[in-house]
Amino acid sequence: MDCRNVSIVIEFILLDFQIRKEMEIILFVAFLLMYGRSLISNSLITILVWTNPHLHSPMYFFVANLSFLEITITSTVVPKMLSNTFSQTKAISLVGCLFQSFFYFHLDSTEFFILAIMSFDRYVAVCLELLLGCYVGTFLVILVPTVMTTGLPFCGPNVIDHFFCDSAPVLKLACVDTTLSELVDFGTSMILLLGSLL
């Protein structure tokens, strides 16, 4: 698609759930309660592990990090989803969309690897190094497709049929050939999923 005669997209519209207003209110309350419960329970787990000396073992160290990740993963998506429930525009900026997508996939992938390294809980000496490797490794792997997406021109339409900025629906909105970006996304997914399973 030629972008010369088309305005450049600076924000996307998240369609969310296409339902009646009464159902939106019910879903808003349900998601708000679940989000609040998740924040409170995961915060309590994290605080309990960090403050109780009896829980200072590798397994609880990883459990506390998993709870922290649950807080951050849900906080990258749910607040925007909740605010869009009553918004007329349901808009998210291009930069906000890329940040949301990056942090969602980075934190979610980190969670996969932490679950995998929990099997090494007897190796107390390398606990912190393994955890740091999870955060840094997934950060670097997810950074590549995010940087590639950042360089793409978006010149309309700007409607994402999803409740957050998932990479596949965003790539569909680019006005250039995204085959390479899609291959990198697929390769990244394979590296992260198969790597954590192995």
C-alpha cells in the first residue's frame, strides 16, 4: 500500500468486547473484582515470602517472582481494558500499543522460563543468576520483533479487533509487506516456547 496519500496512524482503536452496554457493566465489575483479587493475593504472597525468613529458599524465591510477574502482566493489559469499557473512543497511542505488547510478551515469556528453572531449585548458588537470565534473555528476544514493528508505517485502518495490542493484529494494520516481521514473530515464539519446554 502506498502511504504517500494517506494519513499516518498515531493511535489504534481496541474493539474490546462487542456487546450491549448492560453486559459491559457486568463484565467491567467482574474484571475489576478479578483484577483486584489478583493484585491483593499476589502482593500478599510476594510480601510474605520477602518478610518471612522461613520462606527464604529457592522455591519460594521463584514463587515470589511468579507472583510479581502476575501483578505486572495483568497490569499491562487490564487497566487499559477497564478504562476502555466506558470510553467512547477506546483508543491507545501507537507508542502505548508497542509498549503494552512488548511488556506483555516479555513478562509472559519470563514467566515460562521461571517455571522451567524452578526444577533447578536445589542449586541455591545460581538462583539469582537463573532469574536474571530469565528477565534479561526474554527482554532481548522480545526486543527484536518490537523494534521491527516500531519501524513499520501504519497508515490505516487503525482498528484492532482485540482487547490489547497483540502482535499479529497490529502487524495486519501495517501498510507494507510484513512477511519478515511475521517470520521473526514466529521464530521468537518458537525459541521462547520450545526453549522453556526443553
